[in-house]
Amino acid sequence: MLHSTQRAQHREPSFGAVPSAPTHFSVCYTPRPGSALAQFGRSWFGRANDGTTLQAFSASGLGGDAPAGITPTPGRYFGLHAPFFAPAPLRGDAGLDEVRTHLEQFAANRKPIETGPLKLTRMRRSLVLQPAEPRPELDWLALQCFNAFDSYAEMADTADDEHPHLSRYQRLLLRSFGQPNVMSEYRFALRLTGPLDERQIELVSVALRPLIADLCADGVCVDGLSLIGSTPEEANGHASGQTQGTPVRLLGRYSLAG
């Protein structure tokens, strides 16, 4: 276990105040600033996770070969990330400072995890990067995150007809825990696109594979956890996330230093 002075050495910088007080939060892996994965993410999305560049997508990420007419990123994207605790409304009597302190302590007592080689694959209608082989350590970290941070979340009202793609078991998880992709349903994924049709998936895959060949071969090290804050509108996808002062912000990144 790290002492407080040691934890301070592993604390990574926060990225400033959020324009409006966030009432939703999530816990994600975001690439370490300056890493090859972070550089790829900035090129692909045209923006950094710290919100300093607010263009939602850059065609230069495909070397100018982006297929016409696609919407590559989900509306609320702030940069390349993989969720461990999906966005949820903050409980009324909880505060983000409390969550932040807990996350810092949580990360300090857990070890980095190597993904091994990655593969470009599809998750429903989107393209994602996932480990080529199962990594139980990532699944276990996700379960630990859920157990550690679920108490800070308010159970959101959800209607089954809002999620037609879910299996019966995922619907049960959604009704029980407010999230469908938890426990045995969790899959580590770095999402690269929003929904695409079949032709677009093929075109983007062909253009993207040469750009990520080295990243996929090397894999990445999940070496930190980040706290993300957002407003209700952004968390529910009602805002585009493409304007100056976007309410989706990285509030802090904490190294896995156990």
C-alpha cells in the first residue's frame, strides 16, 4: 500500500474545472498523455481527452481517405477511452470530490494490466479495439470498479423499449443495477466509431487497419483510471459534444500503482 506522499507522486494532473457542475460521472481508462495510443486517439478523433481540441472528428485520422457521409464518433465523445464504470447520475447526497478521493485510493492499490495484442472488431454497428485473447484481469478490474463506485450512482429510470438490442439477461442487469454491461457482460473496448452501415464498416476498417497495425501488435497497458464528469444533457446524448466548453471533461487521471 502506498503512503500519502507516495500516492502524490503517482497522481496525474487534473484538467481544470468543468464549465457547469457535472451531475453524471464515469470511470474509464484513457491513454497516458504522450503515449502512442494517446497520439493515435488525437489524430483519429481530432481532439485530446483533456478537451483542448474540440473538433469531434478529423478526416486526417484516415490520411484524407475517410469515406464520405459517415458519422465516425458517438455524439458525446471526448476522446479515446474504455469505460470500466459506465456514465451514471451522481447520487444526490454524493459529491464528485468524494468520488475523486475514492478513485485515487482505489487506483493506488491496483496493478497495471497489459491487454496483449489488440484486434479491430465490431460491436454491433460500431468499430472497436479489443484484446485478441480474453483478459480476465480486465474483467475483474471492471467488477471491482462497479462494486467500488456503484454506491455513488443514482438508479436511473429506464424503459426496455429504449434498448431493443439488449439480451434478456442484459435487460435484467439493467433493471437490477442500472447498467446492462456489468459482471459477466462486461467487455473491455476502445470505441473508434459511432453506428455505421455495413458498407461504411468495411470502408473504414480497410482504411484504418494500416494505421493501427503497430498498436494492435503491441497492445496497450491499462496503467491508470480516469474520472469523467458530464452534465445530464451530455450524459444522455442530447448534446453534440462538439462545441466550445463541452461539459464532458476528464477531471483527473490516477495511475494504477499497486
